[in-house]
Amino acid sequence: MTHVVCDPCNNCKYTDCVAVCPVECFHEAETILYIDPEECIDCGLCIPECPVEAIFADSDVPEKWQEYTEMNAEKAADLPVITEQKDPIPTCPSLNK
């Protein structure tokens, strides 16, 4: 099993999840994070840390975001690893509530 970053992360990119991850499975794109399923150890520490509830166990990904399972696996391989917490994207809708 692995974990999957889904649509709520897009245009927010909180990195609280990265700060608690014991392995280097998160990869950073311009507007979203992805999890490399080959590196994820299924510890689940990232799930409660995500303020926009964008991370799911692969078996729990909502139907409307199923394509993110494959997308994480494909995109993570070509993106740099992120290991340190950064500020979220300033235009993130959840920051402006």
C-alpha cells in the first residue's frame, strides 16, 4: 500500500506532510506535491498533517480523484525530492478564508 496526494493540494502545496515523513517519498511540482509509491512506507504520518485533507491511502482515494493514484506514481519519478517544510502557495484558497 502507498499514499496518494490528491486535488486539494493543487495550488496550495502545504508541506506539513514533508516535515513528518520518515523517508524521502515526497516530490515537488510547481503547484502540488506527489508521493513516490516506491519510496512510501505506508506509515500514515502525513495524513493528519495535511490541512487541506489531500492525502489518502491508495485504497481510500475518493472516486473523483482516482486518476491521482497513477499520476503520483508517474510524476514523482521526474520531480525533485522535497525534504523540508516550506510556506504554502500564497494564493491557496484555504489561506484566504
